[in-house]
Amino acid sequence: MTYYSRSLPHYRGTDIDNSKWLHRPGDVKSFSVKIVHVGRYGIGPDRSYQHIMKDLDGNVITFTAPWQVADRMTSIEFTARVYKHHLYKGVKQTVVRNMRLVKR
């Protein structure tokens, strides 16, 4: 079970219900988003952070890394490779990897 699955009911009834998949897997694209949730897993050197973000159109983008990119409700701009599209409890998510932060 992912951290997002436990927090999903909190976001029900918001614009994430209309989330769409963005771009094709393998594409490198720019994103301008607001971080809506940061989940932390593990302890010590095995710690990882899952970032759940929304763009201006309400599309959900997720990113997992061994560091925290920014705090909740922070707007950021970055480029990243679209890794895959994921459907979880009816919400379409775009999973990205290889993030390069442009603006925090």
C-alpha cells in the first residue's frame, strides 16, 4: 500500500478526480506543479520520499526520491522523464523519474 492510497480520501471531490495522463512514457518534459503531499518511508540511509503533485489543470504527478524536493504546498518547476502511467482507485497518475529542478 502506498502512502498516496492512505491519503487519497482526503483529496476526493477535488479536481484530482479529473486527472489525466500527461505525455508518453520516455518523453522528457517540463512541469510546473504544486506539491500537495510528501510521504516519508524508512529510516536512515534507506529513507525515501514520495511527492504527490498537481499541475494547474489538476493532473496528478508522482515522484519518489531519497531526498525531499520541497515542502508541502510549495510550487516548483522541473524537467523529468515520464516513466509510466498509473491508475490508482480511479485517479490517473503520471509517474516521473530523473527530475531536474528548474525553480523552487
